[in-house]
Amino acid sequence: MATISAALAISFLPSPTRFAVPTTDFSSSRIKRAARFRCCAEPSSQEQETSATPPTGLPEKLARASPSSLLGISTSTWSAGVAGLGFLETGYLTYLKLTGSEAFCPISGGGCGDILDSDYSVVFGIPLPLLGLVAYGLVTTLSLQENGADLLPGLDDLDIRLTLLLLATSMATASAYFLYILSAKFVGVSCSYCLLSAFLSFTLLFIRVKDFGFDRIQKFAGIQLAVAVIVALALTNSYSSATTQLKGKDDFVLEPYETEITTESSPFAISLARHLHSIGAKMYGAFWCSHCNEQKQMFGREASKILDYVECFPNGAGKGKKMTQECQAAGLEGFPTWFINGKVRF
């Protein structure tokens, strides 16, 4: 086998090398063959340098761009982390929506449940948290793929980065649209989950823009604008039909009503109410706020009359209705909100 390999190596030598040494003498012929074999088995230093040098002029798509970073961490890692957090949040909200459970609202009063149970929490019959779950899950998967994980074979780096950019653009557009809905249709209501989701979406868009660079991102501005317009038109179409169905009822206007307090006040509740009144503590609430009514029931009939309660929607809530100037000046984020000794208490 070694003889055959040597013969093949000698046969593939270029012709100038093959005829460089005369073949009149037998010993010189052996030397020549040995020299030829060494030439094939051990290339010269010049040939080694040539073979070690990578070929230049590769197509741009084959050459992977150097990964961008933010605060010393790659943008793909940032993107996967932020999208993973959004996946957990929307997963929790999807569970609540599908099971009909009540949302835990860490900041605002009854605002979270009111918004999550409204007609604006559904897009074309699909629960909005479920759409968010799919979107955040896809961004997480693509970000991990970009970071080196082989989850979706067949996609090159440029395809992944462009897909992530367009996904982040659509999610940020939807979040901006929902913030408008929140301010226009749910006056005085705050939803911590909605605000968190919007923050995560805008953060993802910033990360993807940072990945491309502010100079190069201009090449994709037209595609981003088209995606944003499509998302906005789709949401408008979905919510316009929902608005038409509800116009026959109350046009999003709630007339003020008073909830009857059925519990009897304990001596401690009356004493606490008098103390709060003496130090100038105020309770800001809304007639439709279930948590406000729960606190009144805890105090009872007698104690509730002693409390300094401020109704922020005395003329009703909804379309065309606004909070009172006192409540607006207080900068309320939800109901009920207590002001005790100049500090906000929820």
C-alpha cells in the first residue's frame, strides 16, 4: 500500500519537478524518486504559508459578522433574556385568560382584571396573551439560535437577524397601539402587566436596532414601516368590529353608582378610621373599583363614613369622562390609593 501511495504521489507531481533531475544513473534515479516523495509529503515553508492563509474575497453572506454587544454582553444574549421574561409574563396571563382566574395586581387596584377581561384582550377571537406568548417564544428561540444553539437548522445568520428585527418592530408597534387604547378607553385605570409588556417590546426593538447599527438599519426602514402599518391596520380592524358590537350598550360609559356597605364596623375599625381622619389621611378610589369597595367593607358602615374618601369619577367613567382635577394632580397609578402623612400607600 505504501508503494502504491508513493507511486500516486509521484505521478501527480507537476512536470517541471518531474524532469528536473536526469535519469541516466540508477542511483540518481532512486535519489530523484526519494526527493519527489519528500516534496509531496512535506511541502516547503513557502507552500505552508500559502496553504495556511485563508482565501480572500468570500461572499459577504458566508462571512459571519462580528457579534455586537451591549454593556459587554452580546445582543443575542440580551434578546434571549428579555424575550424569555416576556414569555413567562404572557404565559401567566394566558393561563389566567384560559382558566378565567383573577389576575394578581401588585400595584394597581382592580385595573389589571378590568383590562384583561375586556374586549380589547382578544384579537380576531384569539386571546392577546396567547399571541404574545407565541411572539416572545419565537424571539427567544431565534435569539438562542443566533447565540449558537442549533434549534432551527437551515437559517443563516442574516435571515435570523432580519427576522428578529421585524418581529421586534411588530411587537413594539402593537405595544404602542395598546398604550393608546389604555389611555383612551380605560381612563384612570392602570395595568402593570400591560406596561411591563410594552417596556419589554420596546427594549427588544432597541436591542435589534443596536445589533444592526444605526447606520445600517436605514436600509431596512422601509420594511419596518410596512410591518408597522400592517400591524396597526390589523389591530384597528379587529377592535373596530368590537367597538361596533358594544356601541349599542353603553359606548364605554359607566354611570356612577354607590355600592352598599353591608358589614358592621368593629370598635377597632372605628378607632382606626378616626385616627386616619385626624392625621389627614385620604383614600382615593373609583366607584367601579372592586378593591376599593372591599376595603370599605372591611372598615364597615360606621367607619367608612369617618374616612376621608375621594371619588375620582363622580360623573361616571369611560368615553368622554375624566378624573377630577384633585385626582389628576395626585398622579394616581391605580385604585385604591392612600395618602398618609404625605406618602403614597396602596
